[in-house]
Amino acid sequence: MKCALIAAVLKPANDVRMYHKLGKYIAEKYDKVHILGYSSAQPKDSPSNIYFYPIFNFQRLQLRRWLAGWTFFRLAYRLQPNLLIVSAVELLPWAMLYRLFAKVKIIYDVREDYFSNIYHQNHYPLWLRLPLAQSVRLCEWISRSFVSEYWLAERSYAQSCTFTKARFRIIENKAIQNHFQKPIKQSLKTHFKAVIVGNFSDTYGTLKALQWFAPYLAKGATLSIVGKASDKHYKDKIIAYCANYPKSIYIHINTKPIAWEDIQQVMQKADILLLPYTQNLSTQYCIPTKVFEALAMHLPMVLPKNPLWQSLLNPYNAAFFTDFEDFAYKPQIFDTIFYTKAPPAAVYDWTHEAQKLDSFIAE
């Protein structure tokens, strides 16, 4: 019997990459697929051979997070998987330990450049960032003796994550095609509907996006904000700002992840998607999943200027590039014709990424 275990810590068990992409694809080839992750609802109509373990429930810096590896190890020991996909770096030492006791293929699904994220973002105290980042990178180098392959969610990781050398596949976070597409050659009217979705934080730039969008609210536009804010203080700041526009802003923020399906529905109802990522060394060479999903829907975007994003989106005129720290009204957005031509499916469709896994999964 072929059995796979996919595991993360802060990602929900119904996470789009773990479940909708990797989980469903592997379930077509394997007898059983088990997915371990953060507390979340079990998806409706999931394949009968996919099993969920949404058991983690803690904040980023809580002590219980560091005990998650023992829970993961015990589950792996009980299930005895043939394939172990590790989607969180803190589970990597436990996967290596398990490899000493079992014959198993280990995949390290590199969803982030953890060294860069820890060092350049403000999730951890300043004094802790460098030693924590260095210990994570050391663990990743040690993993070369245990890991069969590294799956990279970003092309740039092939250069920045050198521990993956000669043993990686680039599996980008492209969109699951849901057959919903807006027409090409779109333009905005004054009373347009905008949306901000995702994980809200200072790094994401949510509050700056609200300030940037204020002039459009004053002229009749509306805004939906749907997503997760792990930092309660930051969440309260967003809610307080939105209280100034009770008739113009719809807000649904949770401290736990919002279901991917719900996010997709909100995006489909919008006229434009705001992606206000703060420029940071840890993210400037990454393509957000929401960019691929917006391309798949022909949904216009507003983004900060970034050469990588501009090279991807400019051929289709899919985005309006701006400075989210400049809060002045920009009427030129109404002169923009979005999607002057449709992007080909190979640019955004997950199916093309899944095909890269065929040879490995068939072994």
C-alpha cells in the first residue's frame, strides 16, 4: 500500500498547496494521503483517500509550536508513509530522525526562503533573528543527507537556497483553474469594487493599502477585506481604520486562516485586487500565489513596482503599478485598459506544474 504524509505547522490542513495541489494530485496515484497542519475545517467533498489532521493551534512564538515536531514524528511512526513531504522547516529535524527508523522518501517542500524571511522580516525579536536564521540554514544543509528531493515554490530559491543544488524541482504556486474568467479589455468605473485578501501584516502592507485606497472610497468605490491577521494588535488597527468607512468597507478578518474557497469567491466578485506587498529583500524575487490566481481569472491588480512582477504582467496589461506610500488620488487608473490580451494557461495554470511531478510520483 502506497501512503503519503504531507505536514506543516502554521499552514492549515486544508491549505491550497498541501491539499488542493499536492494532496489531490498524489491521491490519484497513492492509496492514502494524510495531511497534518494547523486547525481548520475539513473540506467538503474531499477524496475518500485523503485524511486530515488539523490539530495544531498556537501562535507563532508560543512554546507549544516547538512541540509540534514530536506530534509529527509520532504520527509518521504510526502511519509508516512511503512518501513524507515536509512543508515546514521546524519539522525537518524530526523527518530526518524518522528516516533513521524507516525506509521513506523525504521531500522538503521549500515554500519560503526561511533564512531570508526570519532575518529580513519583523516576526521575531531583532536579537533572535540572525542566530535563528543561521540555525535554520544549518538544518537545511544537514538535510541533504536525508532528503530525496527539494521542491521549490519560487524560481529564485534555486539561487538563494543553495543547499538544494542539483536535487530540486521548481514547483511554482500557480493557480488551480476554476473556469471563471472575466472578459479581456476591462476598465474601471468610478463605483468599482476592490478587494484585499490573504494574511494581513505590516509586511503585507494592509494599512498602507487602506490609506492609499481612501480617495477612491470617497468617490464611490467599495472595498472588501477578507483574510487572516495573526497579530491581534495589527488586526485591531485595521478594524479601527475601517470603522471610518462603515458603508464602503466590508471586513472579515479572523485570527485563523480563511478557507481558500471563500477567498476565491470574494475575488470573483471584485473588479480589482489590491496586492500592497511592502518591498522587502525576502519577497522581492517571489511571485505571490494571488498573482497567478488573478491572472487565471483575468482579474486586474494593483501592485507596487517590482521588475519581476512587471515582466510577468506587463505583456497582458494585467496590473496598475503604483507606490502604496503615495496616498494621492490617481485618476489614471481609470484610463487603464486591463488585459489587452489573455495570458496563456501555461503562465498561470497549476496543471503545468503538476506534470513536473509525474516522473517522481510514478517511481
